[in-house]
Amino acid sequence: MFEVIGERINTSRKKVQAAVEEKNAEYIIDDVKKQQEAGANFIDVNAGARIGHEKEDMEWLLNTIGPITSMPLCLDSPDPAILEMAYEMVEQAPMINSISLEKDRFDTMMPFLKGKDCKIIALCMDDKGMPVSSDDIIERAQKLINELEAVGMKQDDIYIDPLVQPISTDSTKGIMVLDAVRQIKKQNPQVHITGGLSNISYGLPERKIINRTFLTLMMDAGMDSAIIDPLDSKIMAAIKTTDMLLGSDNFCMEYLKGVRSNMIKS
Amino acid sequence: MTDFNKIQETLVNLDAEGVIQLVNDAVKEGTPASDILNKGLIAGMDIVGEKMENEDMFIPEVLMAAQTMSQGVEILKPLLGEDDTSAKGSVIIGTVKGDLHDIGKNLVAMMMESAGLTVHNLGVDIAPEEFVKQIKEKNANLLCMSALLTTTMPMMKQTIDAVVESGLRDQIKIMVGGAPVTQGFADDIGADAMAPDAGSAAKKAKAIAG
């Protein structure tokens, strides 16, 4: 089953930032409930946008969200001290967003992860920057998987983000990621593939049709999770429909349920 | 008599063969290479930049226009003197320390080059002291910084502080950009300008440093 990480609780979104500043719990609770109803499996919580206030903002968001949802949260911060606090605050084993091969990030995140009960998003980024080829992505992913397994993480808890890049600046960027994902899944069938999709359409008009179509291709290649806006009903419909077409929806039950509840429309 | 509008129009229409033909014709007619460059190709790219700003043209088209322009420039190169572009600005551009994003920054650099500015693209993960060193070495009059992460935005402020400390602030204008960067943030950290896209970045660069 495809896992949706709802991206909306992020203080870089104006309305969320305003809600955090005004301590408007109602707005946050309402948003989380909507994401849950729309089919999110995790709620990403990012409090990084108000520089200097990340700790208090994260604390307030978690205190606000914690009591009203049984869904696991995705704790989104580059700062292990904040993640440590957040980890102690959540009821369920969270997802952590994220580690990468950038030396500073890697060296501070590895001790944090050791012995923790959590899932981890691992970005195929290193100190040289974004990956430049399929092989580059595959190599970085394998390194991350090996290192994470070495500190006791299960493959099933590892979510590789291959880093989708804009097709507008290089028409081979779609194929590059698709090929890499196929290979990573072949070598590590238990590992998950996740990430944002909207980078693919950067610099082009009518972005959502590009994002949706790319998602379908990525799911065929082995992507089984994504960081998206669950309130975008068209992308959620594309996910359910693709799940069915790829054989993971017995008797098309989920698809039909989606149609009857008006979530899926042609 | 060379029709510069025709060159501009042909470039904006992404007709590479047409542009090359027109540039060759203009050279044969004896039109000065600097005029073909400034009034034809660079003026054409200015239109492309504006269209990009207004979302009438998109990144792949802008890249194609820039490629076409550089083919035209190749024809003109042997005929051009040192001082033949109308824009005199010397630009230092880079992504700040701790940040490895370069796609948007490279587009900005490309549009500035196409606008006739001399661009020194330092790359990504550039420390404040390296920016300062390069400003001195290249005798630049415009510094452009990019940051794509809320976590690396403060590095723009630190870089500006380093420029102030080095005593170079008076000789250089500073422009910032990147997805999370707002005009308010640019004002707060003491930048001279903020550009939301590559088209407007090139236009602003010419206005404040050209």
C-alpha cells in the first residue's frame, strides 16, 4: 500500500506560520483532521521557517497535534536536538525527516538514530550536491542503506528519497530517477522509496498534470510513498488508481470505495 | 541596413537557423559586431527575460534561446573587441555556505551572461570569506547570492556582514534570491535587491550594476 506523508503542517506555509504565531490550535487541528480524512498515513511537521523559534514552534505543534490524532508523525528538522525533544513527545514511533550523506548532517544524525524506534527518510544528497546520474543515485542510496542497517535499522524502516530534479532544465531527469528507483528496489526489495514530486515540474506551466503523471511512472518503478498535499484530490485519485492498475487493490475495492465516496473522479 | 527587430523576434521565436542566418547576413552587410550583439541578440534576450518573468515563456524555451544566442555570439566573437558589450557590470554569483542547490542560481547566471554582464559563477556552498575574496579579485560591482533552504538563509546575512567588515560594501550592490527568500527578508538583511526569477534577476542586475 502506498504511504502518503502529508506535507501541510510546515511553517513555511503562510497560514501555518500565522497559526503558530497566534497559537491558533483550531486551525492546525482542522488541517490535520482534513489530511487524515483525505488518506494521509503520516503527518509531516516542520517548524523551521521562523528562524530562532524552531524549538518552541515544534513543541507547540506537537502538543497541539498529539492529542487529536492516532496517526504517526513525520518529524521534519535538520537539528538533532529538536528531533530528540520531538521524539520524546510523540506517542507512536515517528518517521524522521531526514538524513543525508552531507557530512555535517550525517555525522550528527547517525548518533541520534542509533537505538531509536523510528522510520527514516534518507536523501541521496552528499557534499558534492545533487546526484548527476542514475548510478550516482543508486550508489548514494546503497551507501545510506548500508550505514543505516549497520546501526540496527530495518530495511522496512528506511525511506530513500532519490531527489527528483526539474525536467525543464534537462529532459533526461525523469528517466534518470526512474531507472535508479527500479535498481534500488531490485537490490533492496524491503526498502521504501519516497520524496517530493513537485520538483519535476519546476519551471513549467500546468505543473499538477506533470506531477501526477510522473507519480504514476514512479509508482511503476517502485516508489511506494510520497511527501505530498493529501488535500490535492486529483493526486490522491491518481495514487489509488495506480495502486489498482499495479495489482495491489484486490477486486478493485479501494478504487470503487474511492469513487463512491467522491474522492475519485475522471 | 540590418533589421535588429527581426533578429530579436527570430530569437524570441526560437528559430536558431534563422538567427544564425540573420547574424551572418548582418556581418556581410558590414554592420558592426557590437551592434549585432547589443541591439540584436542581447536586446532579444531581454525580451526573453521579460517573457519569462510574465510566464509567457518557460525555462526550456529560455534555455533554447540562450543556446541560440551563444551560437550567434560564436560567429561574432572574432569580430568583437574587449569592450563591445553595452553592459559593464561584473557579477559574482554563488549559493551560500551549507547550501548545495544550483539549478536556479545557474539559470540566473545564464540570463545575466545573456544580458551582456560579465558573470563569475562560483558554484555552491560558498563561504562568506570566499565571496569577499572573489569580489576583490574580480573587482565585481554586483554580488548575487542564492539560498534554497530556510536553514541556510541566515548565511546570506553573514555574508553581507563579512562584506561590510571587509570595507567593500560601498563599492558593491547585493542581490539575493531563492525559493524561500522574500523582499522583506532581503530588506532585513540589508540587501539592495531581491529577484524572484531569472528573468527579473537579469533585468535588475543591469539596472543596478550594468
